[in-house]
Amino acid sequence: MRIFGNLFDASEKSELSEVCLKMFETPSISVEKIISCGQSSAAGFYYDQPQDELVWLLSGEAEILFKNGKLVPLKAGDGLLIDAHELHRVERTSKNPPCIWIAIFGNFKQDVPLKKGT
């Protein structure tokens, strides 16, 4: 058994940089809790990740900007699946309340999609 603590606890927040806490990892999947407090990606920087990223925003508000110009606003409870190598950046995160994210990295295209209502 492993106890992780409360997902909504943002006591480790920092206004200097995002806090990334690795919660779980196997060779094919990893789960991180990320706490953002007003941070955004550096000007001109885009993430180019080798795995798909399934992310949920548990608290706060944020905006993700994709290289194709699409801006996705997120509020607490919203989720987003970002395909591997889909260039994106964190455009904005709220300070109060801070953003608490759960990010799951893996190869999700190999999985069978969920049927509606499941």
C-alpha cells in the first residue's frame, strides 16, 4: 500500500516555478501531480512530448495554447488529451486558487476507446 495524501493539497506551491510530484511510474505510464501558481511556459517554448498526456485540472483556471493557434481554456474539473508530439504550451495559470493538475503520460492510442456512458 502507498498513501499519496490529498490531491487537492497545494501547500507545496511556489510562485517561482511549477511543482511536479511523481506519484506513480511504470515502464509504460506515469502519473504526476503538478501545482502551478501563475506560471506559464517561457516565450516561444512549446512542449513536444514523446507520449500522450491525459491531464485534468483539479483546481484553478488555465489556458493551453497549441502550435496551430488553438487556445483551450480550462477550469476546475476539465480534462484534456494531448497527443504525443502535439506542440503545446501553458499560456496562463491562476494564482488564487493555484492550479492543481493530474497528468497521466502513456500511449493511449493503443487502448480501446471508452464507449459513451462508461
